Amino acid sequence: MELADEIVLLLHLIGFAALFGGILVQIRVREPEVNAAMLHGSYTMLVTGLALAVLAWTGGGPGNDDQVNVAKLVTKLVIAAIIAFLVIINRRFTSIPRGLWSLLGLLTLGNAVLAVLWQ
């Protein structure tokens, strides 16, 4: 069971890498767009984040110390849901405003910062 927990965590990190990488490759692009890496990365982060939350609540999960920080889980899941929502509704456009692109990057990076720094 511990191996499955670690695999879910690895998939979550891969989702983050895909989403953030999809954002970073467009730094010099004049008109950024929601690319496939951003779309699939946001899906992966949201689904695996939910799976990690369920694992933490049921007593499993990587790094479990028998104390679930509900506020942290809810905050991170809300941010991941906002990211996924923004990516999904803007996927159909050929380009997105630079401000939205920046917001997606900041939300993604902020979600990672919360994961690391909020104890």
C-alpha cells in the first residue's frame, strides 16, 4: 500500500511539472495559449491531489503523521480547482491574455509553495 501512496505522490509531482512547464515554455511567446501540457497537468494535479487528500484522511498517504491539516488540504484543493477551471474554460481560445497567463503561473507556484512551507 505504501508503494501505491508514493506512486500517487509521484503522479502529483508530474502533474505539477507538466502544468508549470506548459506555462514556462510560453515566457517569450507574444500570445500565450492554454497548451496540452497545461490542460493535462491541471487534470492530473487535481485528481491526484484529491487522491492524496483521501489517503491522508484514511490514515495512509506519504509522510502521514496522524494529524491531517484540513485547512491546508482545502486551500490547496480550492486553488487546484480554480487552476483547472481557468485552464478548461480558456482552452478553446487561440490565445489568452498575458494577465491570465501570469495568474495561472502564480497560482501554480503558490500552490507548490503552500505544499512545502505550510506545516
